[in-house]
Amino acid sequence: MPFSVRCLDCRYTAPYSPVATQCPRCNSQWREAEYDYETIAKILPSLLPRRPFDLWRYRELLPVRNPIPHLSLGEGGTPLIRAVNLGMMLGTPHLYIKDERQGPTASFKDRQAVITIAALKEAGINEIVVASTGNVAIAYSAYAARAGIKLWAFVTSLVPAVKMREIALYGSQVVKVTASYDQAKLLAAEFARQRGLYFDLGARAITSIESMKTIAFEISEQLTALVGPPARDDGLRLRAPDWYIQAISGGMGPMGVYKGFYELKGMGWIDRMPALAPIQAEGCAPMVNSWKKGLEEAEPVLTPRTHIETLATGNPGRAYTILRNQVKATGGVFESVSDEETYRAMHVLAKMEGISAEPAAAVAFAGLFKLVRAGIIKSDDVIVVNCTGHTMPTEPFVLGENWARSVVLPSRSEEKPQEGLLAALTNIAPERFRSIVIVDDSADSRRLIRRILQSQGDFRILETPDGQSGLALIQQELPDLIILDLMMPEMDGFAVLDHLKANPETAQIPVIVASAKELTPDEKSKLAGRIQSLMQKGDFLNDEFLEEVRSLIK
Ligand SMILES: *Cc1c(COP(=O)(O)O)cnc(C)c1O
Ligand SMILES: [Zn+2]
């Protein structure tokens, strides 16, 4: 399938070659690939059902003419996972996670790496240079190893040692640069220039942007399978989300994803562009800051101050201006989050959804939480968050001190082993945990509250689905805390409260009311002075709730 490359500045169209990195007419490095969309729109629908669900199923829309079968590690085709618990917590039931951790090098950079290495191999290139905050170098190293390409990886000294060693393990030359990422990039570019080697231009490389489109293609196909196609009668086939959220450094991901959705829309396969929400770490957020100031060009951050090294692009250059226009055009927004918010989000994601991502990916989730709370993302919106990331080098920041319990079994041989074991186990888990009773008629709510509480410590958690049995359980158990729903059939929460307060045995037990609906002033006054705290469902992430539980149960 023929395609060409158009200059974004002078609109000149040239044939594609991965090593020609500039417009032959005006020398601009900002260009984009163009395909024969009319023909592809006709042939691709009948080809797709016969192809495996990986990145190569969209090969007519990729800049590699002859995919090299033995290069593949099974890249692309990552699952789209419904985040039921997180969605319930946030009050956004249509929340999906594009799990890019499941790619062969555990970040979405493997898409970029395989397309770039395939294109370079096709062009006969055998030695290349990349600058990286870690994941690009890992992904490129893996594919370079398969392709027999020699790779020079310039990484900043802040990149975690485990990542550097993995780069070296693939046989790449690791160059550790004690400087900012932007400086490391300049150094790598100069090194490549002096030696006449190919230097990867990140967001300016055709292969980078083109590879990221496949995320948009996959999401659309997956959402259509999970949620169903949009209205059938206008002939549309695929469903696009309302939001695409991603943590960014240089912004290449969302730029490519934008182009992917744009092409789908152009071919009439989706009916809307999702709003883009690129999220940065507060300590290195040149794009967010510039966006909030209304600037068309980015003000660079010279000294990044964040532990999240993966996202440390301080000078985005023109990528900001391009991404800004895309964010604007889609009704999206840039946002930043602190390292602390990020670690909290990382912990919540792991505990609520069983997904452990690197801090850089958690930045996207912290951004999601912020945008939902600000009312920018609405409860009915279909949301997709890109979850990617290689390792967890930041565990200590997230877990605090007491993250493990130790068991030492006695070695004295005369003692029966069971006795020592039992004694040791008693130390691990004391018999009497503080207890909490949840009275709520919704099984989903009870499950959610239980999870949140379990994530906060060792409680004995008991639940009942109605007021009558709740009251009986409370009188029998005399718990340390009650979490009470108001709207329940038969005996509602107000009646339960009346009974509790009338009984001296239960009158002093603290009560947190969890309500699915906004209360009327009259209802609020009925609760006044009788409960410790009122909580809206969908607002469970509110740290005040967890603080409240901790303080009430002390
Ligand atoms: C590269 C990377 C990012 C940022 O990607 P860009 O789209 O290039 O800004 C975010 N998270 C992780 C884990 C990454 O590896
Ligand atoms: Zn040009």
C-alpha cells in the first residue's frame, strides 16, 4: 500500500524513507504520514476479522511495507480492562484501562520500537542512537537485539539501576549521563551526528507517531466489543471513548493516539474524537503550565523536580504546540499531579484493581481522580486510561515502613513444630481486630466499602443487607464503627439510627452514613449531631473518609 509524507510547515509531499528525517524543501522535521484512506477504508474491514489481534493487523496504516515476521514479540493487542471497582469509587462506571504493561517490554514503547526497528531494518540501517528516560531504551534494545542492530542508549543517571542493567542485558551500549534528560538528548544527537548514525527523534519521527495510532485502533475495536457499536443506522462501525487519559513526558503517545482516532473518523468508522487529557508530574509540567497560562509555545522547565524520572521532559518544544491544538480541538484538558498524589493513586490502583504500574503510569490515574473530582470528566463518560510501565522502582515511597510481617520459626528441635508455627501466626494476626459493621442493601456498595477498609488496615468487617438484620448484628457484635446506608427497603437508615441511639449499649458507637443520593436539608437536620460523618457514594476516594475511619476507630 503506497503512502507518502507531508510536511506540516510547507505541505510538500515526499516519498517515505525512515532515514530522511527532514522535509526536502524546507528542512522542517515536523511531517506526517498520509495513506490512501479511501482504498484502505474499502479493504480493511474485510481483512481485519481474519487477522490476529496484534499491532500488525493494521499494517496498511503503518509505515512498514514488509513486516519482518521474526522480529515480532507479540506487540500490541493488549487487553482493555473494565475497572469496575475504581469506577464505582469514582462514580464513573464506564472506566476502562488499556493495559499496556502487558506488551513484550512492559510499556507502550514496544509499539514504537518494533515499528521503528522494522522500518530501519528495511532501510538497511545497522547502528542507531536513542536518548531515553528508561522505557524507550529497554524497548528499542529488545527489538534491536532481535534485528541485529547495534544500539547506543543515552540515559540520565537518575534512571533506576534495574532499568539500566536490563538495557545492558540486551547487549546495548549504555551511556549514563549526569544531567537533565533534555541535555542527555542533545548529547546523544551530537554523538549520532559526529558518527553519522541514525538518531531517534521521538515525537518527530514518523514511525513513533504512526506506531501509537494502533492504541486508538485497538481501543475502538475493543470498546465496540465491550460496550457495543454506536447507533447503527448512520453506518458507523466502531465506538470511540469520550476520554483518553495518558501520562506524558514528550507527548508522543497522545499525539499518535490522536492521529489514530483522526484517521478512523476520516474513514467514517467512528463518530467523534475522544477528548485528550495528557497528565504531567507537577515537578516537570511545562506543557500543563503553558496550557494554563494560555501560551501557544511551551515555557521549558530547566530543572525538573519530581521523582518520576520517566516523565522528565523539561523542554517539549514544538510537540507542545501540536498537542495543545489537538487537546483544544477535542475539548480535552492538560492537568498535573504531585508525586504524592501519584503514589497514592498507584496504591489505590493496585489495591482496587490488582494492577501494579510504575509511578509514571499512576500519574495518569491521579490525573483521572483530579478531573473527575473537578467535574470535568462526567459520570456517564466512557473513559480509557493508558496504563503502562515497566517496574516499580518506587515501592518504598508508596508503601511506607510496615509493609511486611516477619515470621521466625523456632529452631529448637524438641519443640513440636506446630506449636512454634501457631505462636508465630498469632503474632502475625492478633485475634481481636477492631470491627466494623456495614449496613447497606447494595451488594456492590458493600463490596466497595469492604475493599477500601481492607486496604487501610486490619479490620474485622461484617456486613448485612438490611436495617433489621443490621440492628441485630450491631447489638450482638457491638462494633467499633458502623457504616450505614440511608435508603433501604423496610427499615431505613434513619430508623436504624433511632434504635441505636435509644439503646445505651449502642448509642455511643460512631456512625458514618454513606448515601447514594444528595440529601435534602430536612434529612440532613435529622442526622445532625447523631452521626460522625456523611459521605456521598462516588466520593470514596476522598481522603477525609479514610482519615475519619482511622480517627474514629483509634
Ligand atoms: C514514555 C512513557 C510515558 C510518556 O510518554 P509520551 O507519550 O512519550 O509523553 C508515560 N509513561 C510511561 C511508563 C512511559 O514509558
Ligand atoms: Zn517543508
